[in-house]
Amino acid sequence: MDHQSKERHPAKTCHVCGGARFYYLFSASDYRVVRCDDCGLVFLNPQPSDDELARIYSADYFLGSNIEKSSQAVREIKQATARLYLSEISRYCGPDSGHLLEIGCGDGDFLVTAQAAGWYVTGVDYSATACEKARQRLKNGEVFCGELQSVSLEAEQFDLCVISDVIEHVRSPMDFLREIHRLLKPGGALFIATPSIDSWSARLMRQKWMEFKAEHLTYFDRQTLQTALFKSNFRDVIVEPGWKMISFDYVRMHFDRFPVRVVTPVLNFMARILPQKLQQRHRRIVASGMMVFSRKAEARPQPVLSVIVPAYNEVKTFRALMETLLCKELTGLQMEIIVVESNSTDGTRELALKYRDHPRVKLILEEQPRGKGYAVRTGLKAATGDYVLIQDADLEYDLEDYDGLLEPLVAGRVAFALGSRHGGRHVWKMRQFTKQRGLSLFVNLGHRFFATLINVLFFQRLRDPFTMFKVFRRDCLYALEFECNRFDFDFELLIKLIRKGYHPIELPVNYRSRSFEEGKKVRMFRDPLTWLRALAWLRFLKIDPMRVVERAHATTQTGKESSSTKAGR
Ligand SMILES: [Zn+2]
């Protein structure tokens, strides 16, 4: 028993994706920091022993808890941060409050603030001293002492769970998230604040980053945390930079406790000359972390892929495509096919109608063609799958490539993949129209030009950003709004996903280009101009998913009010 608690915990597989290829990065104090080659997760391996962690979490672990005078200042800072979190949470969840669970509640600063804002609160903390203090400060509500899994709370009782600076401390983040999933009501929200290794401070300080320490066992960034949430059935994810409240006083106390050469003496000197009021003023800063919002979704027995097929005047290929699609078996995945038919004049509609009653096909009939982008957007709105793939109704792409493209998504390594049309590593297979060599050269040059432009503008290294073959988690689209109707929609989709923070990987796919005679629908001179305009607009457009969610709440709220006044009359 005693022996066990002295042993460090080595991991054989990655905590998030289960991959076994992780490599040494550097050592932080006495611990090895490694990175998973498959999903990018950074973690300590081996983790510190139980004894080592117990020593770290001694009674004065929480800054200022023993010093009565500083305690008040620390408390004010913590409550200011709590108010900030609560206001962001109400943007995400809407104005209604309910039953809130905080895990790692410490001596209750967040719980007290949340209670004042109308929440009914429950807390869990590892430290008995902290729990006792929290109980004394709360008017009502419960505080449980121990690890989350050991206090065994009843399932589906919370509307909101808050974990602030906690997930990086737990030995198994996936078990932890699954337990939270069990405790939340259907559709309940989860708020996470945690350090992020793609924050500006981590990029700037690299190995010297202050968050690298023995008790921080896992280091997420926005991709890896979203993967962890996705795999434990949380959806509607929004990631924001981590705001925190600080004051000069607070920073000085921190460096007093953990002295740093030059910094500590300078701060102490400034404390003597700065006016008291200025030292205590609260300021909002972007710190080293991120704030992540998500919602509980129901677990499915098998994940679902939505294939979206926009079809307009594709009579020659439509039936062949549909038959191949319907025969296609994907390992571990179910498929729903969403056909958006735009009132073709060549008989495609009649062909599409034959699939109307097929159990795996959703058929959407548009009154008039309004552009391919419009059709895809209509299809996306109807999709219910975990993953989305957009498949043109021509046969330019090879359906055999589905499995290869989907594998990294289903394995949970990436959120977004592009099928790159270069037929393996070194073959340039873009456009080889047999009869029109001059034209094909012109089109290929245009391709290079736009690809370079995109890479420069959006900090990417993509070879083929224009591929129609895109697969991504449907959740990536959450709180994004689209407006392009024609081929510029492909740009809009790609770039908005990139700007929301997803980095696509490129995988080679087979491709046979159609010539313009065969019905390629790109217009040589008009479309490139639309693309240029779209790129300029997408570069400077403000992407603010939280604003979109907030607006949606406001609309439902007005809807409710107007219907209740109607009912009142
Ligand atoms: Zn991994």
C-alpha cells in the first residue's frame, strides 16, 4: 500500500485519443513532458506519485489562505473573476439559472458569487479544510469532500457544471469528463477554464511557461480539449481566450511567494511608490488559459456520417453516384445521405424523386436553383450526423477515398480533413483536360495563385484548399453563419472553419477533372473575381461565435415574451 503511493504513474496510451506514439519534449522540474504524435496532447509521463501530489496539495496550496490580511484582497480578485465567468456563462446558456455544480470549489468564492446571481449551488473539493470554509460561507447548498468519482452524486441533476483550473490536475481527464456527462441533465452546460498551450504566454515563454508544473498533469490546447469533449459526447463547443481579473497587489503577492530574480524586487519597490488605490484596482487581462463552453449531447450507439449531395443538372452521373453511395459500407459508421436537388431541367429531379422513400436518404427539393453554395447550406441545416462530408453529384471524386479521409476523424485525432487532389505525394493531377492544354495551364496557374494567397492570408500550408472533398465534425459549424451562394461558399466554409480555430490536415484522394464541355460549372472570368472579393472580406470579417449564440437567445426570449403577451390578451 505504502509502496504504491510512492510510485509514479506511467501511461501506455494517450489520455485523449488512445494512441501509443508519444515523444519526449523536455523536462519540467523533475518530470518528463511528452506530446502525443496522433492528437497533439501534451502531458506529464509518468505522472507524479500520490505521495508527491499530496505534498504539493498541502493546506497552504491556495494563495493567501493563511495570511489573513492578504486573504481579503485575494478573495475580491477571485470573486471578480467569478462574476466575469458568470456573465460569459449567461451569454452561452441564456438568462435562466438553475442547479450548478462546481468541482474543485476551494473555499467557495465562485459558489458564493453564483448563489448571489440566483443559482442553486453544489460544490465538490478534495481538501477538507476548503470544504469546511465553503460550507460556512454558503447560505444553502451542499459541499462534498473528496474526488468527484468517489462522492458518487446522483445522475442528471445539474444544469451547469463549472470546472475552473481543475481538468489539468486530474489523472484521467476522459473519465472525469464522462462522469460530468453523467451528472448533467440532458442539454446541460459545461464550463471549463484551463491553461492553454496555444495561448500567447505559452508561445512566448515556451519551456519556461509558468503553467508547467508537477501538479498540472495534462496540457490542453483548443484542438485537444475539443477532441476530448467530442469523444465524451459534449457538443456546441465554443472556445474563448481565458479572461482573468488581477490587480497589482495580487501579482506582487504571487511573486513574493514564488520569487523570481529581478521581477520580485522591482514589484516590491513599485509597491512602495504606487498609490494604494492603484495597487488594488482590478483589471481584466487575457491570461495563459482558455474558457471553453459546451453542452451535453446524447451518446449514440454508432456515430453517423451525413453525406451532402447538391444536385443540379447531373443526369449523366447522378444515378451512378447514388447507387455507389448506397452500397458503400463504412466501418463503425452509419450514413445518412442528404440530396439537395435544385429543380434541374435535364431530368435529375425525376431521378432524385426515386429515392424519396429510401430510409437512408433525405431528399430536399428546391423550387429554383440558387447556387451550389446555397444548396450545400440547405443540406448542412438538415444534417444530424456527427461528421459531415460534401459530395458533388458528378463523379470527379472517388468514393473509395471515404474510408481514408474519415479514419483520422473517427479515431478522434483531428476535427477537419481535406482530400487533396494530387494523387499521392508527387503527382500533379489537378487539371489535365486532354483537348485544351492552354486552358488547363491557365486554370492551374490560377489555382496556384489562389492557394498561395490563402496560405499567406490565413497562415496555412495547404496544397489544395479548393477541393470539394471536405470532411469535418459537424460540431465545428456550431455558431458559424454562412451567406455565400455560389462557388465562393467553398472558400467561406474553409476559411471560417480555419478562423474558428480548426487546422485542416490534407490527405491524398483520387480525382478525375471534367472539362468545361463536360459540364464544369465554374465561370472562367466571373468566379475568380468573386473569390478575390470573398477572400478580402473573409480576412477582415469578425468571427464571434458567442455573439451568434447570444443573439439566438435574445430571439427566443423575444419570441417567448411576444407569445406570452398574446396569450395574456
Ligand atoms: Zn493522443
